[in-house]
Amino acid sequence: MQTIRGAITIAANIKEHIRENTLMMLSEMLKSNDLCVNDVESIIFTATKDIDQAYPAKYAREIGFTNATLMCMQEMHVEGSLTLCIRALMFLRKPLDSPVNHVYLKGATALRPDLIKAKDQPVVVAIDGPAGVGKSTIAKRISQKLGFLYIDTGAIYRGITYGFVQNHIDLNDSQAVESYLNQISLHYTQKNLYLDNQIIDEEIRSETISKLTSDYSKNPFVRKFATQYQQDLAKSHSVVMEGRDIGTVVFPNAQFKFFLVADPDIRGQRRYEQLRNKGVEISLDEIINDIHLRDQNDSQRQLAPLKKAEDAIEIDTSYKTIEEIVSLIEKTIQGED
Ligand code: DC
């Protein structure tokens, strides 16, 4: 008898998550194999030991598996294996004409990274977190190791802000903002950021643009434009994308999500050293104040605030080396953790 495998991870052991994700996994198993519920003879569900608030089988009835035989079982716990994971083994009434598509979603993608490559579908690794947490260095290294594109979404927001400043667009004039965004010529490449065919890599890193960007990125037209731009960049390429809202808004279904945090004083110290090395005269207190202000601005805004996605893995980078964090993320993606 032919079988299809499915697996998905959930953010928490609560009924609604079990329901929503079970339905998502089953629908995807049917859809990607061009099947309907009547083609299925039976399904065996298993769940890791940390899931006990509801039976996944109960929800399968909701999408019409009324005739199929269903059963749920608890998995054995193996040290270091995935947590909060629901799996399904679907038995078909008759064999498929085409090769089987097994379905691994969310954190469960890590179980079969080979399937991602085999299907050649773009993969998104989302790395979110506040300023100065090490996102850029880490995201760049991960992208090099995986051979994915590196997308710095902060640079995109900075580029838009720089464009507004250069063209004297008043942020309070919605019409001017919208019409400027309709004709903006912004081009993100792996080497440089271009605005109107000019490289603006250095200009967007000034302290003035850093401060202004935090304000400009609250604007709904700016967010809509940047979100669409970022989604388009990942249409045909696998990416490691770093920002504030990648795992929550830009790619809520990203296969891998990480949320980096670190003590604000340590972030300030790192930034201080970076600027001092560049010869910039600025006090540590000033930098730490600025970090607090930006954190507040970015996490308290109404639209797409800086926030950990429920299913993101949080990593505190305060006392870890870049190498340790990169290796942790790499192992998670390759399913060794
Ligand atoms: O990562 P960065 O410091 O270069 O980002 C500059 C600003 O852009 C940051 O203060 C908030 C905004 N930003 C955002 O709102 N959403 C993103 N995905 C990335 C950056």
C-alpha cells in the first residue's frame, strides 16, 4: 500500500495550535499529491510527548476524513530530537500515478532538508531581532554556508528613507509619500544598494539616517512597499533575510525562524567599538540611549513591530561568540539539533 509522510511543528501545546497545524499539514499532503479525502484509506498520527492537549485525529474529521480509519499515538522521546512535532502517515486506497510528495512544514523541514533541495523551492531563513544584536554578521555567514542570498532588510528601509530625505518628501504628506514610492528606483544586490543608479551603501549608514529610518519605517506605505520588495527578492532564490518582522509579517511561513536578543548594554558596547574603530567620536552613554530609543520605537509601533514569531527559536547572543551562534543555527537547519 502506498503511503505519504507528513510532519509539522507547533508553537505551543494548546488546542488551537494542534488544530490549525494538523489541518494545514493534512491539506498540504492532499494538495501536493493531487488527492481528495476519499483517496485515503487510513491515517496514523503521532505526536511528540510534549503534546497532550488534543488528538490531531479529531480535527481530521473536520476536513472530511469521515470514512478513513484514524489513530493517534505518542512518540518515544529521543534526546535532542524535534519537540512539539505532529507527524502523519497517510495510507492510500490506490497507488499514485506520479512520485509521492512527502510534506514537511515549519520546524519539521529540518527533518528532511534533502526534500527542500530536491523540490528546488526557495527556502527562507528569517533572522529577526533588535539593533546591535549581531544579525548582519550572523545572517551573512549563514547565507555563505548555505549558498543562499543574504538580504539585509534594514538596508532597504534605510535606502527608502535616504530617498525621501534627498527628495525632500514630507512624511506627513501621504500623497507625496505614495507617489514617490510608486516611482522610486531602488535596487538591492549582493554587493551594493542603488538608488537612482547611485551606490548609497555609505550614505545609508550615517547616524542621521539611522535615527530617521526608525521613524520612516513606521509609515504604512513604506512598510507595504518594503514588504512586497522583500517578498519579490525571495521568489526565485533561497534567502537568509534579516530584519524586525521577517518571521511575523514578511514570511510568516518561513521554514526557519530565529529571533536574536542581547543585553542592551552589551549591544551598546559592540556598537561603540565598531564606531570607534571607524574613527567616529561618540560616547558609550549616547549609544546606549540611542539603542533604547530605537528598541522602543521599533517594538512599540503599530505596524509590524519588532516581535518574536511564536514559532521562532530565540537565541541570546550576549555571551556567545559569532561562531557558536552560527553553528547553533546551522545545526538547527540541518536537523542535527
Ligand atoms: O537593521 P537596521 O538597524 O539597519 O534597520 C534600520 C531601521 O529599519 C530599524 O530601526 C527599523 C527599520 N526596520 C524595520 O522596521 N523592519 C525591518 N524588517 C528592518 C528594519
